[in-house]
Amino acid sequence: MGCECDPPNSDRLARRVLAVVSDKPTLLARDDALLNAESQRFAALRSGRLAPQLLAPPSQGPALKDALTRARYVVAGRTLAPYHAVDGWALLAGLAKRRLRPVFTYRISQAKDVTVYAAPRSDRRSRR
Amino acid sequence: MGTTTRSSRRAAAIACAVALVAFLVVLAARWQHGFANVDDYLYARQAHEFARALANGPAALVEAWRAFGQNAPLVPTLAAPLAAIDPSPHLLTLAHLPFVLLLAASCTVLPRALGLAGARLALAAAAAASAPPLLAWAAMFHFAFASAALTVAALAAYMLSRGLRSPAASALFGLAIGLLCVARVIGPLYASALIAAVAGDQLTRHGDWRERLRGALVACSSAVLVATPWWAAAGGSALRYLTTAGYGESPFTHEAGLLERARERFDWTTTETGWLVACVVLALAALGLARALRNDRSRRPALLMAITALCAMTGLATSTNAGTGFALPAIALAVCLAAFAVAAPPARRSGRPAAGLRGLRALCWRVSLTSAAGLPCSMRYLRQASGSDRSGSSAHPDSSRRAQRWAASATHLTATD
């Protein structure tokens, strides 16, 4: 975490991310012990919402491009202990190419944060 | 005999009380942090589904078993009544309570079989049952603690059965083995280690073979009766998971030779336990084993404990999947031997204990007390699980190794840098 601080409240973080992505197709490009697919599913169960449509994070290449095209939201950010290694540069390039904008940022520590990117509104309308 | 039983019961009561208090301290620390990791959430959802299935009858429960076929059902099923009230993993950790008491009771039987009695037995049992390397795992809604408690309980039941001569204790031994097989998907590995040690013990015994054969049949029947329903319903996916996650190509495995695997297993276990505590436990366990081997009465139980732990570690070393608390049953047995070393009366050789031995014991005592005083700090696992520990240790299988690799190339993904 880059500090000797206590771990943050994982329930609250999962709820806040779920409030943004809701049940829309979401690429979980950053997952670790703090924020992961299970915490999202559990947050949905706890709040009585529909389970989020989580896309498995492909590491790189065409699969990553395909996932970025299908996703309406992308959960990214820095972590020291990721569960899935994603090519960060390819992801950044994909986010820029698809003009995804950050809509939620949660700073955990100097070396750890969570950012949720959303597809542009026109893009979202066209896939409805 | 009556006095011995009374003193054993008193020791068990003291051990249970101490373990209960320590467990409550660990729980309070966990609830204060409000942190749950990936396993907590997964098993909490499983417990919630089991609670819903239980309300709809046995057929629905079998369906739920199949749906969560990669995860053993014992702990989530025990937690299901709690999950019906609130599926929060923070609350569901209360389901560990029976296992805390079972471990405390079993930790009384093992040192007693090694020859301890009275206050020394109570001290050893209380120390083993509340040892931070074990109890810290009870803070997590996970299967490792239950597996460790059941492994120790199985061995305790075997010792009570006097080499499978007592049918009632043999049935308990079988019951513990059966529960162990449904407590964790790799439970059969621990059960195999126990069976290997018990088989060796049986082969070196003489006489009463009819009683012992009857006891073995009783134990097998109760184990099969308990474990069969779940393995029949979900065994296919459990075995598939075991082979792919343990030996196949997965993010959790990698190519390594046999010696390299053994070294990695030892390294990972000591990292999970904490190097200082692991070294103390290992030194004391070796001391306890050496002392127990000198005595005719304690030789057999000590060998049983050591061989079970060794077989379990050897089995685990066949896979490169580091896992989460995989070695905890072996650690539990090592802790029991260590507690025996601490509590046993000084060995008398030519009237005086060896000065070096006394010195080592005094040093280990000091380090043990220091680590025991930091029991709430054993919530260290929470920091590790959240990745805050720079050593990269994590509660997720093998995430440490990947974390180390990944941290080296520290990819920054956000636009907020």
C-alpha cells in the first residue's frame, strides 16, 4: 500500500464502485485483494442489485481490444499485488482510443488507487 | 485414573476458555478493520446460497453444492444459519467457534498422550490452542482453520482409540477424517497423510488384531458415510479444480523441480506464518520431538504427529500452487509438539538438565511470549491480504509470486498520476 496504514474498508469501496458500474458490462482491469470480482458480486448481493456483468481481464493483444470495445465501464488503477497481470500500456492506449473518461477515482495510498472509466455517452447510446 | 481424567477435563476447560478469549480478541480486531478479501466474499456468497438452498430442501442443497463444486461445503454450511440473518463475512467468521473449541479440546489430548498432566497439560493445551500462527486464521472466513482443527481432532481421536481398539473413539476418528474431506477440497491430502501415519502405526503394533480390524472398519464406515454425499454430487468439478489449479497450466502454477517445489513450499509457509514465529515453532517442535522420542510412552504419539505433518508437507510440495494456509494442519501439529517442549518438565540426565537445552528453552519462551502478546497484531494477514505488505504475501493463492513479478514492472494504469 506504500504506507503502514490499516487496510481500507473493502465493503465500502466495493459498494461505491458498484454504484458507478451498476449491472452494465464492466472490464475489471484492476483486481487485487481489496477490489475484485467477488467483492463486486457480494456488494450486489448485499444491496439487492443485479449482479454486475464483469468481463474477465485479458492480459494484452486483440482480446484486450475486444474487451474494451464491449465494456461500458473499465475499472483500472494501480495495485502492488494484482490477481491478473494486464498490459498497462496497451490498456492506456485502448482507453484513449475509445475516449473513455475517468468518472470515479478512489485513492488508497501513494501506490494504490482505483479509477473507473466510462464510455462516451454517444457510444453508450449506440449500444443500447 | 479418576484424578487423571479430572485433571484432563480441567486442562481442556482451561484451554477452551483461553482459546475462546483469544478468538474474541481476533474477531474484535477483524470487525474493527472492516476488511474482507476475495476468499471471504466468495465463501460468504456460498454460505448465502446454501442458506437459501437449505430452506428449499435437500434437492436444492445438492444443486447448490454442484454450483459451488470447487469449494468444499462444510464451513459455508455451518455458517448458513448466520448467512440467513446477514451474509457479511465479518459475521460469518463466528462459524469458526466450534472449530476453535474442537482445536482446544484436541490440543489437550495430544500433549496428554505425550505424557503431560495437571498444570503442565493445561499450560501446553492453552498455549497450543491460542497460538497466533493458528488462531490468526480464524479471523478469516476461510477453510484453512477448520481443516487444521479437524486434522488435530482426527489424530486426537486416534490416540483416544488406543490404536483403534475402542469402537467409539474409532468412529470419532472416522468422523473427523470424513469431515476433513469435506472441509477443504485438498482435505483428502491431509486425510491421506493421517492414514499413512496411522497405517504405519498399526503395522508396528502387535496383538488384538480383531479389535483393531473392527475399529478400522468402524472408522472407514463413518468417514465414507460423511464424505460420500458431497463428493458424489460435486466430486467431478472438485477433482477437475484440484488437477488444473494444482498441476495444470494456470496463473497459480509454474514449472519447477521437486527440490525447488519443496523449498518454495517451506518458504511460502514460513512467510505466511512469519519468519521469527516459524523458526521458534520449528525449533521448539524439534525439541519436543527429541524429548518425546526418549520416552517409551510418548514415542509413538510423537512419531504419529511428526509423520502426519511430514506426509502433509510432502504431499503439498508436489504442487507449485502456494495456496492459502495449505500447511496449517502441519503447523498445528508442530505447535502441539512445541507446546509439549515448553511445558514438559526438565529432562533429567545425571541429575541435572543440560544447560544448553535450558538456555534454548528459555530463549524460545521469551520469543513465544513476545509473539503471543502481539496476538491482535497477527491481523498482519489483513495487511498482507490487501497487498500492503511489501513482501508481497497475500491471502490469494500465489498472488505473492505474481505480485513480486508484477511489482518489478510496476505498471501504472490511471490517468490520475
